[in-house]
Amino acid sequence: MSEIRQYLYCPRIVYWRRVLKMGGVETPLMRKGRERQARAIRDSLQLVPLRGCRVERDVDLHSGRLGLRGRLDGLLICGDRAYPLEVKFATPARSHRVQLAAYGMLVEENFGVRVDEGYLYYPGGAGLVRVEGLGRMRGEVLRIIKDLKGIIKGEYLPPPTRNRSKCRVCEHFSVCRGV
Ligand code: SF4
């Protein structure tokens, strides 16, 4: 799932990390971010309407069929339906919804439930946002997975992101330069 997140930020990151094996070392700043994330997950689960649903945190998910694995921040299981939840320290973006849809596909496969909706939590910003229509994003998720496989197996360097402001905070800028 981290590859989908990276791809949605910039497809080229997957090339640096998976093909050239660059990056991926946890810095003190990233460690601090993980602690902040754990607090935010706790806060978010107090905001979602539980309606007697079972709640799970840090849910490990895997699909050999899709070639995906990931750890979901939170999951509400309500009978034959489930609602994934992800925390984001960012401003709301479409890429967050696509990533949530990918988690939804993993949840369906791992738990045998249906996922149409979920939640994104933006601490200190937009707060808890209910996301509908996750099923409609499945085609986009499958297209991204196909692209990812093409980059990794074909060792193909994708074009740089069109949003060059992302390059300024990218850990691969020194080798990539965004060109
Ligand atoms: S520097 Fe820019 S183009 Fe290169 S990987 Fe990072 S975000 Fe993508």
C-alpha cells in the first residue's frame, strides 16, 4: 500500500525506492510522526459513529491477488459491512480517497464484508470526513496497480510529477531533480 501512496504523490518515487532500492530509512522526524499518528488514530476513533460496530486498530491487510499489503489505521466492522479509516496530516486530496478505496478492496477480501464508505481524519484541519462511493474508485485502483507493476517489473522511469512544488520536499530530489 505504501507504493500506492507514493505513486499518488509522484509515480517516479516508486522507481527510486523499488527499482533502485533508494530511501526507506526511518529518520527521527518520521519516528515522531508515527507517535503523532498513534495519538490521532485514538482521537479519530472517538469521533466516528460506532452504532455498536466492532473497532480494530492498526489492521494488517494482504492480497496476493492484487499484490498489495498494508496497515490500515482503523476499521469499523458492522455486520456484513465495514468502514476503513485513515489519518492524514495534510489537506484533503483526491489521492487520499483513492488510497482509502484500495484499503476498502483489501478489507473486502480479508474480512468477507462489503465496503462502500469510509472515513478520513485530518487532525487540526478538516477533522473527520466521511467518504462515500469507494466502490466507484476500484477501476482507478486497479489501473494504478497495473502501472506500479509496469514500473517495477519493467524498471521503467516514469515522467516527473507535474506539480513541481512536491519536488521541494521530496527525499529523492538530489538524484531526481524533477526533470
Ligand atoms: S523529485 Fe519530484 S519528480 Fe522526482 S521523485 Fe520527487 S516528487 Fe517525483
